[in-house]
Amino acid sequence: MNLSFFDQFMSPHLMGIPLTLLSLLLPTLLLPAPNNRWVTNRLSTLQLWLLNTITKQLMTPLNKKAHKWALILTSLMTMLLAINLLGLLPYTFTPTTQLSMNMALAFPLWLATLLTGLRNQPSISIGHLLPEGTPTPLIPALILIETTSLLIRPLALGVRLTANLTAGHLLIQLISTAVMALLPIMPVMSTLTAMILFLLTILEIAVAMIQAYVFVLLLTLYLQENI
Amino acid sequence: MAGHDSGSQHQFTGFQKYFNSYTITGRRNYVIATYTSIAMLILYFKLRPKKKTPAVADK
């Protein structure tokens, strides 16, 4: 079987039926559903603790009006965490390695924060395009720079997540290929490379969690400016 | 980012009352003025009449 290094990033199909939607929905099956007991089992308690921690962490800097976003932001964080971590298992497809998927998440949410600001406080939103205390000769240039920086935000959000996860997965595949290739030739080098692979895997687990957090955190920061 | 600017203690007169980089309305007006100038420039270059070059007769 000839496998290229990029086969892991191809959207999965089974007899012509695309499985991308399934790969997005199935991680939710791993999360225990809440039941009507007052004291639930350990897994449910752990899940509830995690969701409460995530919500408190994201919502503390935001004012009361922005707390309407709690559900969408917490569920986005949970979905990204689950997808990123499950993607580290061998032979699994990671939807967040697809730029199309990440742009589909980043662009509408960023646009929502922008339109919220323009609708509820238009003067303040437009006024923020010029930093306070700018010297007069620099004003037109700085307005253009701030506008560019504003418009590039959704692109940065999407590409950051895609690039981090794709690069990590590719590195893992390359180094594991090197380990297997070196094993019959130079076993000592192969062992050293395997140690590097082990450390890289730990790094990738951290990156998976951090990138999910950073994505949602940046959205809350953009929301903070606009609500 | 979060929070409002402290431009309330500035006392501006004349042009600076409406266009300054300290109060939120001043900053907003500068931004709107910049966007309007760019829009005017684009409109001018799009709508200006194109010069017609006379036809050259081949000898």
C-alpha cells in the first residue's frame, strides 16, 4: 500500500459517501449525557466541572450582555478540544486540519462580533479604528493599518488553527516514519528518534488543547471590544 | 480595548472639537473622513471621462 504523507488530511469517504459530517458529530457521543440525579457519577461530575471551569474562564472578563454568548463559546471550545485530541489517535481524521472547516468557524463568528459592535455601539466601534493619542500626520496611515488588522482577524484565526494542527500531525508522521526506517539500520538512532517522537506527542497534546483555547479566547477578546 | 477613553478632560475648540485623536467622537470622525476620502478618490478615477485617442490611418 503506497501512502503519501498527506493522505491523513484527505476528507474521509466510504463508497462515495462523505463522512466529514460524521467525523464532526461523533465526538459528542463520547461525552456523557446529563441525567436527572442530583449526585451523578464521577464522569458526569468531571464533565460538569470542566464545562463550568471553561465557562467561568471565558466569561469573567465579559460584561453581562456578553454572557448570552456563553453557550456558543463553551460548546465551540468543547467541540474543538474533542476534535483536536481525538485527531491525535492513529488513523483518525482531524476535521480541524481542513482550512475550509476552520474558516467556516472563524469567519461567521468574527463577523458576528463585528456586526454586534456596529449595531449596538457604532461610534465606539468605528472610533476604535484610530488608536488614542495618535499624532496628526500618522492618522490616515494608522486608520488603514487598523482596518487591515481588523479584516485579517478571521483569516488569522482560521489559518492559526489549521497550520498548528497540520504541522503537528505531519511532524508526527515524518518522525515515526524515520523511527521505523532507522530501526533495522541504526537502532540507537532509532531509539533517540523515538524519544523525540514521545516528547513531540506530548507537545501535540498540549498544542491541541491550547489551540482550541486560543481560538475561543480570541473570539471573546473581539467580543469584548464590541459589546 | 475594553473600557472608554479618558478624553473627557480635553477642551477642544474649532476644527479639533470635531477631529481629534483623543475623544471617541473625534476618532470616529477622523475614521469616517478617511473612508469618505478614499471612496471619493475611487469614484473619481472610475467616473472620470476617458480621453479618446484619434484613429491613426495606415499609410
